[in-house]
Amino acid sequence: MEYSRVEEVMSYAEKLGFRRLGIAFCIGLREEARLLDEIFEKRGFEVYSVCCKACGIPKSEMDLMRLHMEMEQESICNPIGQAKILSESHTDLNVILGLCVGHDIQFSKYSEAPVTTLIVKDRVLAHNPAGALYSSYYRKNRFGFDE
């Protein structure tokens, strides 16, 4: 009840002697990733960040539908690539920032460093999935509980 989750991550890293922190982030949370990077660096950590679109694999190569036709190229997310890039940076601890369900699982599986999650992607509930558990509306109308 003293520290925010960000402070807890830094405290944990310091207590274990971790100096190199990785941030695996969704492009939709790039501003949050930038701020977290700054906070970690001010605390004295070496920070390595990698966006979900790392390596730029075009959707066309995978025969996937494009969502943004105005873009010359639209890339798929690459959570395994994110894990490999941070492993090559020899990070001590990796932090997930808003990776999609499934992508977070793949990233965690392939990360050589331990992984913690700071932000879970939930666009409907402002990245607060616990809100669905606290909300009587969700319990009744989405999950079928009688209130």
C-alpha cells in the first residue's frame, strides 16, 4: 500500500541487482512506453525498449487482411521477435506494456529474462481488466450473474 506498480517493479529490480530493464510494448501505448523508459532511466536503469511491430513483417507476406489501406505497408506484431531483441540486449527483467492476449504469452515464453506485466491491454476498460469484475453491469449483462 506504499508503492505504485511502477515503483514495485523498480524496487524488485533493485533488490535483485537487475540493472538492464526491457520494455516490450504495443504501438498503441508508445507514449506510456516513452514515459516508463524515462522513469526507469531517472532511477539509474539501462532501458531497452522494443515495439510490437519490430522487424516490420508485412501483413501481405502472411496473406493477412490490412486494416489501414492508406499506409504503404502494414506490419504484423512480432512478440517472439520482441523477446529475441531484448534477449540480445541481455536484459535482466522485461516488462510487458499492453501486448495483446496471446502476444503476451508468446513474449513470456520466448523471453530469456523474467517477465512482469505493467499494463494489460483492455481498450474497453481503459486497460483495467479488473473493472469487469468490479462492475455490476458487467457481472449481470456480460457474465450472466444475478445481482
